[in-house]
Amino acid sequence: MEPALRWGDLDWLASLTRLPVVPKGILAPDDARLALEHGARGIILSNHGGRQLDSAVAALDAPPAVSAAVDGRCELLLDGGVRRGVDVLKALALGARAVAIGRPIQWGLALDGEKGALQVLELLRAEIALALHLAGVDGVAGVDRSLVVPNGPLEPRAPTSSA
């Protein structure tokens, strides 16, 4: 933690490169808007120390409000708690464009090096395909908020797949 960091530091960093600057650890809609105003080209939704701070906002709770705040002006990635294919589906349904899967990859690396990391990716890909199939959608383009119901009854959904 660096208490001296300010939004102007993001401006400075973005001025040094043409590469996209993507800050990690944003969960609040106002912070997401500020990040964009200060040069961010994407946002990684993460509670960093959620394991240490029980009352921190869960990363999976942030996408709807942050997505509305940025209104398509940048990519949203979700980091935290992604362990299975259904976790990916939930994140996408709530507004994330992609997920980060650092811990599962580390587990695969620890177990069997590069081969173990590849096995984790293959398993996750198969789980995502299964979750999409069970949800009745042909691919990630068919994933929307109707697949998750944070508060309320499930609305009827017409299947998009031919199977």
C-alpha cells in the first residue's frame, strides 16, 4: 500500500506508453470513472486483500455497477475467486469481458510445471463449454444477465442453442 499515490500518477503512467494502462483493484463505480478520466484503458475488478478483510466487496459483486458507470468505454476484467468454468460464466453474465485465473495456474505449475498449467487451462475450457451448454447458450456471445439472478425470481429464457 502506498498512501502517497494519487490519480495524477495514473495520468503520468499513461503518458509514458502507448500500451493500455489497466489498473487493478477498482470496485466502485466512481473510482472506475476516475480511472478512465486519468488514462486507464481497462479496469481489473479485484478486492486484492479480500482474504484479509472480511467485509470487502467481492469482486463478483462489482461488475453490474462498474459496467454501468464505464458504459462500454473500457474493458472490464474480473480477478478473484475464479476457480471453475461456471465462475467465468457468472463474471461474463454480470458484465466482465474476461477473467484472471492466476491462482489456478499457480496450482497447475506447482503440481506439474508447464504441463500442469496447460491441464488447468484445458480443464477450465471444458468447464466453460459445459456451463454454456447447461445454460442453453451456444457461446459467450449469448451470455447475458438473464443467466444470473442476484435478487429476484428467474425469468423464463428461450434457449439459443439447437441442441
